[in-house]
Amino acid sequence: MLMTALQPATFLFEYPPKLIPSHMTLSNFVQAWTSQNFSVYLGNSVFVTMMSFIVIFFLSSMMAFAYSRYRFAFKGASFAILMGTLVIPSLTLIIPQFLLINQLRLFDSYWGLVTVYAASGIPFTTFMLKGFFDSISRDIDESVAIDGGSSFRLFISVILPLSKPAFVPVTIFNALTIWEEFPWALTIINNPLKRTLPIALANFQGQYTTQWGVVFAGAFIAVIPVILLFLIMQRYFISGITAGAVKG
């Protein structure tokens, strides 16, 4: 992808192909960044991804804590239904989601994206966090209760700080899923200035001709934030996945 992005269009289809191009240029990156509102779409994707994950983290962590620490009616059934939503293909939900978002007057807005992305990410995130919360000893709960601490204090001051490794894999998975989502963003957003990055990449491909160097340059720029996110959090990544799989 990088080598293709660095080649001029005249050398892109030369035969035999070369892994390291003999002529390199940054013009494809310049054109990708300055055309099709690419920089605006990149900012939109960053905003939508961050806001969606904040909502996912806020709701999923509380749900996981409730499922892990409390007993209530229909606990098993409600959790099974929540997990059952994971097997529903997202494309089959576009029509009902569209109708719902339209009724909520969120059509053609960032919050129409955030609402659906957050709802889609909550089941998986709740499952992962519950598995980690279950692995935390209940003796800590008793210690907090003896000291006069409430359930809220247990959740905020003890459970969440101890669960940092579990948040890393769910952060990466949710960020990657939201970052690359295309069908829903294309369906609900009409304003060109509110579109996200995958739509910008699709716009680089023409009906009859495509500037593949520009396409690959844009794709490379789009991958950089995800790679940086993983590199920053990689030391917690494997341990977080293992911890979340201790108990279901």
C-alpha cells in the first residue's frame, strides 16, 4: 500500500512490478489530503469515534458491573438476549435503525452515527468487561463495605482502576469497528461536510478511471491512527483479552 502510494501514476502498472519503486513522489499524499474534503472527513471520524466510545464505556462498564456484582430478576435471560444481539448482521438492521434515527430527528447528524455505533458496541464491551469484573475477588467488595463505602465508590475507586487492562482490547476493537464503518455512514449522512473517512476513500474511486496512487495514499493515512492506538496500548492488549475470557 505504501509503495503504491509513493509511485507516480505513470509507473504504477509497469511490468515487471517492483517492490521498491524507482521513482518516488509525495504528490499522491498531497492530493489525497487536499481533495474530497479528506482532512474534514478525518476530523469527523476522530470526533465520532471518540464520542461513540465514551458512550460505550460509560454504559457498558455500568452494565458489566451490575451483571457481575448484583442478583436481580431475569439476570441470566437479559444477559443471554444481550449476547444474542452479537450474532445479528449489522446490515439487516439498517432499515429499522434508519426509521428510528429519523423519528429521533438525528438524521444527517453526528449523533445519528454515535447513537447506532454505541448501541452496536455495547454488547461486546459488556461481555468483555463482565468477564474481567468476575475475576476480581469479592473480598475487595467486603473490604469497601466494611469501610463504609457504597457500591458507587466500589465501582469508581476500585473496580474501574483495576480493570485498565480490560479496557485496552475493547478500546481497540470498538475504535477499529467504528473507524472503518461504511454502510451506515453512507446511509444517514447527506451533508458532505459531515461524512466520515471511509466515504472519502470511496470517493477517490471513479466510475471509469481510478487514481490508485491517491486511493492508497488516503488508505495509508487512514490506517496511521489505528496503528498508533495499538502501539500505545499494546502491552495491555494480550493480557486484557486473556483476562476478559476468564469467565463469561
